[in-house]
Amino acid sequence: MPLPMNLTLASSIHPRTRTRPRTHPRVVLFTLAALVHLGLQPGCRRSARPEELLFPPSAKEVEGQPGIVEERRNTGILFLILPPRGADAAGKPVQTLSLRRYLVAGQPQWWLDAPHVRADDVLSEELFTALLGARVKDRLSGARRDAAHYGLSDDRYRVQAALSPGGYTVRLGDDVGRDQVYAARDGEPDVLLVPRRLRELLVRDRDALSLWALTVLPLPEMPGRLELGHALLIREGASWIVSEPIQPGTAALPRRAPANAVAVEGVLKALRTIRPKRLLSGSGLRFPGDFPGMKAPVVVDFNVQSAPVVIKVDGRDQLYTGIPCPHVPGEIYAVRLDAQRMCLSAEDYARLNPTFEQLRKE
């Protein structure tokens, strides 16, 4: 069987007669310039390894678990350490975010820890899915010794993410071209090249990741019934009827009248667009820091089933509210169906809970 051509040629040259060609000085300069352009330090080399997961599952996870990606998704915990902002930053992280994924009635819910606040499920799923599927595009062997050159040193790192299960912590540093960034796993000597999109997804603060919607159940485009604190709205064809709520223990019939369509649309718009003034910890216990001037933990929760005002859409509870928010004059306390606590401004509360007179057609 004939040998491969490259092997035949190599074996036809006697080792003693083989000479090494001299490298032209211009080639050396061009090579150094290329290293600088690619962000490589002299002495570092790119590895030809195939693409691998940035957050590979641990050996324990892989063993006997063919559906490892879905298993990791169902038990996911993501820790983020974001860098300081501003020109005078001292180099210490300003916030540590912890995202946890829970399965509630078979559906995923994401929550931020410390304080315990509901996260935006769409943003969190996008972020977690991107991290689980993120792949290393290239590798610079041994380059971690020059971490500062790649924006990966302790005083320069851009963002740090730890994914669990798996236990890996990854730092993302400076840009490489237009679509990649440098990265490194803690405890490993190599610098990795990963998609830049990961850093764009990760660099979000607590407010950006939190769920600020008033309701968690989808609101129908054309609801047929709205139950508010001061009025009941019922759709009849293309128009609305407003009625006073029935008062238990009274024989008087509630007043009814045609409703002002613009006023009704204002209530629906308020339910869809109002943003709470503040989100509170997910438990009924308030801690110092939840409110200005708060000195000690205070229990301010109430039984949602006996809340003064329960806002319902088509017979489904959407929001429990109606008592003052503690320690914040002029704000109204509210609880979502997912147990997220919040405070509303008095003006927004009035938009959600207009009176019979405000809703009736003139």
C-alpha cells in the first residue's frame, strides 16, 4: 500500500541533510503584528480543540443521565457578579445577583434572591438557555498568566457567572473583534473565546431582571367582566354596564348604569401598563432596607382572601390590594398571584380602582 504523499516526502529526506529554511525578518514582523491584532501575547497559541460547552456538566451529572440539559434546566441556579460602574469605580463588584428556577405546577418561575423578588421569566429563560448552550469558539493555551491583557484580572473583569449544577465560574473580559469576547474558567490556565452575546445578556441589573408587571395571568384582549373595589363592569355586546358591588347584609339593590367606554379602557390600560413604585421581598416579613428609615423586621402581610380590594378579570383573581404600604406615606400595598409583594403610588391605585361615578356614562 503506497504511503501518504506527505509521509513519503518526509521519509525521503535524510535527517542529516535536511536544512531549516531561514525566516525573513519581514515575516517575523508580520507574525508579531498578527498576534497583536488577534489579541495574542507572544508565546500563547490557539488550540485546535473542537468547540466545547462553556459550562460543561460535571462527571456526576453526566453519569447515567442522558437528558442532562433538561435536568440542569429544571434545577438551575445562576449567580452573577457585575462590575462597578462609573469612572471612579474602585474595582469592587457593586452587586451580586442570584437567579433560581423553580417548577410551580409544571411551569418554570424565576426568582431573584436577597431580597426574594420575582424575576422576568422570559429574560431569565433566554439568559439561562444561552449559557447552557454557549460554546467555546477558540482557546488560547496558557494565556491566563496574562489575564489583565484580556480584561480578566481581578480588578478588570467585566462580569462573573457561576452556573449550578456544574459548579463552574466563568469571567468575561474584553472584546475580540465584533462578535466575541475573552473568557476564562476559574482554576484553568487557558483563555477562551466565546460569543459576545453572552456578555450582553449577563450585564443587567436587578431592576432589569425583575418582573414589574401588575399581573402574572395573561389578560384577555376583550374581557367580559371586571371586578374592582368600588364597581363591577360587565360587557354587553359592544358596550359596558357599570354596577355597584353587592354589599353583604343589605337588601338594597346596587345601582346600574351604562359605562363610559373611555373610562373602562383606562382601567384595562392601567392593569397592563402600571409599574409598581417598588417590589418587596417575596415573604410577608419586611426587613431593614425594604423601606427608608426602617429599623427592624415588621410583619405587614394580610390574608389575600380577605384583602379589602380584589381585582378580578373574567372571574379570575389578578391582584390583592387596598391597605397602606408601611413606612411609605401615600403608597398602597398590593400582592400578585405569584405572592410578589409591591407598593403602588396612590395615583396608580386610583386608576385601578375608580368609583361608580367615575365609570358611569354622563
